Amino acid sequence: MMKVSACIITYNQENYIRQCLEGAVMQQLNCDYEIIIGEDNSTDETLKICREFEIKYPNLIKIIARDKNLGMIGNWIETLKNCTGEFIAICEGDDYWTDPYKLQKQVDYLEINSEYGMVHTQTNFVSITDGIVKKSETDRHKNTFEDIIYKNPIATLTTCFRSNLLKEYIIDVNPLSRKWVAGDLPIWLWFSLHSKIQYIDEVTSVYRVVPGSVSNTITSDKYLQFIKSRYSIKQYFLEKYSKNESLKRYIKEDFLRDAEFHAIKLKDFDVLNEICTKYKSQNKLKYYFFYILLHNKYLFDIQFDTYRVLRKIFRRNKKYSM
């Protein structure tokens, strides 16, 4: 059995995949290591670049080239299934590792501490718009189930975990049947319930902020789909594993707060009705009636323009906290 597998998924990332693969092949390990690439039928030069690395490192790299596009979650799960390592680390094709000892440090920790199922680290991030690399300000020390429900502190590209637990997760949850947009959050929640998670306070990687990606999309329809999926994931785990009613209320309020602008913009009346119900239950009637008026097609444009102006005035600038 291979000791460590690097799982790399990629699709139309010709501008980034080379740096990702360079970060994977530079890893210094004292054990057997493989790199499994899930190439999701790209229409650009991504596969060609991957083939260059496969030819150069034939005993290290294996490409799973799709005949048809599976989508991010399908490609991810199927690529993970092809990893034979006792431990698996993930890096998506537009991110990259910067510490050549990242995997060795994580494997060393997991081998000594059998009660831990996963270890992760800090990361830097870089925006493709300005190219400036910055350290993430997210506090990643809190890794319990409740912590991850409140705010996921785990950056996917920094993780390394036990493959046997991943197999149990796939059997138990069957994520492909859930139609979730986010593939990492349910794994972290499941691991937090079935093992311990350790954080190593070292920067080992760079997360690339690409406009239009699932978690950094600039379109309201994709973003609303993403946060609906995140809400559905948290609902699933709370219903199955927790009786914490305050957490259930929190995730609903958090979802509605995050979805508000996009739901209005897209005229998603299912979400708007939930927002109305929330404000009515809180006896915030002026907000309640404001959203009721949004249901009137003749008043919608006026109400939306008013909302957008007020939101722009009162919205605070937030630092990126990936």
C-alpha cells in the first residue's frame, strides 16, 4: 500500500496547473508517494501540461483523464477513489504547495497520533487581479464539529487525512447523491465527529482567489446556489448527529443573512418568504413589510433600488478571510 497520495483535480486551469504540479513533485518524503490527477475533460491545454509532468515523472504521477466532464464534486470523489495511499492530501489545480516538507510533517503527526484523522495548516492567498500574496487572517485553531458549523476554519489545500476514514465517509454519507456544490465541508464535519482534527500553525501553501470559482463567484445565481448547498450540508449533519437547537437556528439565520441580497436580486421568493417569516417572528415589522412589498411585481424595482443603495451605504468592508 502506498503511504501518501496527493489528490489533484483540475479543469481548464492551463494558467495555474503547472505551478500546482511543481508544488506536488517537490515534496520531500521518506516514504512511498504518488500524485493522482483527475483531469475533467478540459477544453484548453490543461491535459497537455499534465502529460508533460507524467512523462517527466512516470513513477510518481498518474492521470485519470475523463472522457466527459463530471463536474467538480464528481471528479473529486472519483479521483479520491483512485488514491491508494494510507494518507491523502488534496490540492486543486489552481492552488499550490510552497513547503517541500508539508506532507512529511503531516504524515509524521498522523502516524504518532492515531486518534487524529486529519491535520491541516495555515495558508497564504493570492488574487489573480493584483498578484499580491497575503497571509490568511483566519484563526484555524478551533476544529470541533460546532466550530466548523459556525465557521469552517479548514483550507482544503492544506489538509492531509486518513484514507480509511474517507472511505467510511463516502459509504456513510454517499455525497454524490446529495447534489452538494461544496465537496470539502461535509468531509470536515464528518471527520470532526469520527476523529480528532489537528492544526499546525505553519504556512505551507497558496490559495488562488479566482473570480468565478465556486466559492469566489461574482454572479449572484452561482453564489446563491453555493450558500444554499452550504446550508443544506449543515442541516444534514445537525439533523443526523446533533440535537443542538441553537446551532440549527444559527445556521438558518446565517444563511438568510448571507442570501438576502442575492435572493432579492434573483427574485427567489422561497428564500424571501423565509426572510419575511424571520422578521415577523422577531417582531421587526418594518423589515417584514419591506419584504412583503418586494413580492409586488410593480413595486419590486423601486424597492430593490432602495435596498441596493442602503446596502451600499451601510455595508462594511470585510477583509478576505479564506
